[in-house]
Amino acid sequence: MTNKKVSLAELVAKIAYKSAKRSANTTCFGPFGQPKLPEKVKKLRNF
């Protein structure tokens, strides 16, 4: 049971990391604007 919890936690962490990285590298279309990103997420930017 513990092994499943660890692997599930790792999966959630990977999804959160990829989502944050995608958010850091995209801009929002139109007048809606992009929400303010934390400094740690800004460091993930590619450009």
C-alpha cells in the first residue's frame, strides 16, 4: 500500500511540474492576462 502511495505522489508531482513549466512558457491570449507566477516557476522559463 505504501509503495502505491509513493508512486501516486510522484505522478502528481510530475504532472504539477509539467503544468507549471507549461504555464511559465506560455502567454495568455487577449485581455485576460496571465496570473502572477511565483519566482520558482519563473525560473523554469525556456526563453
